[in-house]
Amino acid sequence: MSDNVRMIVVGVVSLIIGAAGGGGYGMMQVDEVMQKLVAAMQEKDQAQQSADRLRKMSSDAATRYGKELGKLVMSANGAPATPAAAAPAADDPAKAIDSARAILAARDGFRASLDGARASMNSELDALAAELGNATPDAGKVKQILESLKQSWPNKEKDMEAATRKLMVDLGLLQAPPAPKPAAAPAPAAAPAPAEKK
């Protein structure tokens, strides 16, 4: 075999090996890009589902307490829960009292959240509103109230955040934080070793 033929054979073999290696490397690149594309599509789908779930939760939150309280009102004294199916309620005074207590408990639960949010914004703000409501507000009092508000603001801000979070939990927009774990009891002290007898 002449050198020229040998060089041609080596060149063709090298070309085939190079093409196979290049094709394999190219396919690995294509696979990597496809995996990234699939992961991006999954993230997009999850984000869309989360957005839809959040929209539904927000919509449901607006009517949640009215519906729950309405169920209790409509089922008071053992009456059916829907007005269309309302029938004369049983004349059981104990059931009437229990129903009334359940209605008030549901109302008070929601009221506590609203009152907490409202109370966290009162005190200095109410005094400021009252002073500004006067025909001629006293600039000195307004300044004094604003200074007091500045000093109490860090705590007030924390109170507002806590009250808002509780309201959002009650509306179903946030999950309640996990209950704090009880502190571990301290280990009992080790008994002293008995003294050696001599």
C-alpha cells in the first residue's frame, strides 16, 4: 500500500471518528438544552398554577366569613342550611342557645382579627385625626403627637404586621406559623458519687 493510499485511509478513518465524536458531542449539547427547556416549562407551569391558586384564594377569602357565618345562621335550631329548603325549626331552647353561641363565636373570631388590625393603627393616629378635625388645629399638639408617633413607630409597625398576618391567616391567604416547640426540660443533676471507705 502506497503512502498516498495510507494517508487517504487514515484521513477517512479520522474523518469518520471525528464526525462520530462531533455528532455525539452535539447530541449531548442538544440533550442539555432540551433538559433546560423542559425544566423551564415545568417552572412556568408551576408558576401559573401558583398564580391561579392565589387568585382563587384571594377571591374565596372575600366571601369566606360571610358564607361560614351564613351557614351557621341558616342552620340555627337545626333548620336546613339553605333558605329555599327552610322548614320550621325545632322548638328546642337548648339548640337555639347553642346555635346563637356558635354564631357569636364565629363572628367574634373574625372580629378579633379585624379589631387587632384596627387597634394596631390607633392611639396616636386617633389623636392626630381628632386634632386635625378641629376647626383650627393646634400646630403644637400636632407636632407633639407626631413626635410621640415617631417614638412608638417601631413597636406599632411590628403590631401592625402581626395583626395583618393574623387577619390574612384567618382569611386563608397565609398559612398559620407552626406552633412553637416546647422548651426541653433541663436534665436532672447527676447524683454525687459515693465516697470511698478507707
